[in-house]
Amino acid sequence: MEQKNKRFKKRDAILDCVRETKVHPSADWVYARLKPDISDLSLGTVYRNLALFKEQGLITSLGTVKGVERFDGNTDPHVHFICCDCGAVDDLMEIQLPTELTCAAAASCGGSIQSSQLIFTGKCRKCQN
Ligand SMILES: [Zn+2]
Ligand SMILES: [Zn+2]
């Protein structure tokens, strides 16, 4: 029983950690953040749980940025900007995803669309200066 509770506590801590930040964290980031509080946490546990959350649709993956997979706790459709220099990931909340694009994609593939991602890449303001 004790073991089980501990496992769930870890799971919740990992999920909360991804949901509470806007940095679109990697597994390493989550691990570094939680490790001081959960001393027996392993990086493997973080990886396993993130993969599971992704599968369950609780979080989304942005794919790899500079070779590292990044996650988003905000599963509402929104547009992203990724800086190629520093790897910063930002939400571009004021941009609406064009619904006509989704309709066009559905028409083009002949099936139905489940999700879509629109990601702009470039240099962030900090790296630009
Ligand atoms: Zn940058
Ligand atoms: Zn996001």
C-alpha cells in the first residue's frame, strides 16, 4: 500500500510539474526540478511517466528541440514558436489556428483530422539582439 501511494505521488508530481510551467520542459528539466523534493526519483521514472501521459493525452509533445523531446501541459490547440539558437519554446496565444486549414487538410487526406500542430521556428527576441 505504502509503495503504491508513493508511486502515485510521483506520478502526480510529474504531471503537475509539466502543467505548472510554461517552459515546455524536457524530461531532464522535470527531473532536476523534482529531485530535491523526491529523493528516490529516477530519470527513468520521469521518462516513463511522460511517455504515458502523452499516450493518455494528458500532455502533448512538441517533438525534439535541439535533440531533446519537449512537452506541453497545455493540451488546448495553440501555436508555438521555437528558438533555434537557445531552444526556448513560447506560446503564441494571440494567433488563432485557422479552421479552414484543418478542413482543407481533412479534404486533402480524405479522412478526418484528430490534431494539428503549428510551429514557427527562428530566433527569439533575446537571441536576435
Ligand atoms: Zn533564443
Ligand atoms: Zn505550448
